[in-house]
Amino acid sequence: MRELVEAIACALVDDPDVAEVTEIQGHHTHVIVVDVAKDDRGKIVGRRGATADAIRTILKAASGRDGKRYILEIIED
């Protein structure tokens, strides 16, 4: 799932070299953390969070087979 989110994030931002996606694994829940350049945060979040919600929907649909829950966190400094 980390690779999926990383591909989406890198396609959205202007500076994909700075984008960093990490996964924190738990027993049933995994947290995927996205950190991008300050100027690119709005592109990941989207207007009223629409882009972030769309990424979360993709994660939910893709994780159905795994039986695990994935949470998307976007780092804001």
C-alpha cells in the first residue's frame, strides 16, 4: 500500500524528489505517513480535503483483501 500512495503522491506534487511516504505497521492497523514540500501540501490535501479523501477511499478499497485497516496521515509543520 505504501507504494500505491507513493505513486499517487509523486504524481500530484511538483517536487516528487522531496516527497516521502512511510508506513508504520501495527497488528491490524497500518498508518501511512505522507510528507511533502510545504508548497505541495495543498495539492495532496486538495480543496476541502477532497484529494486526501480520494486517496483514503482508494486505500480502503485496495485493503479489502488484506483484512487490515490503513490510515492516511499527511504531515503538516
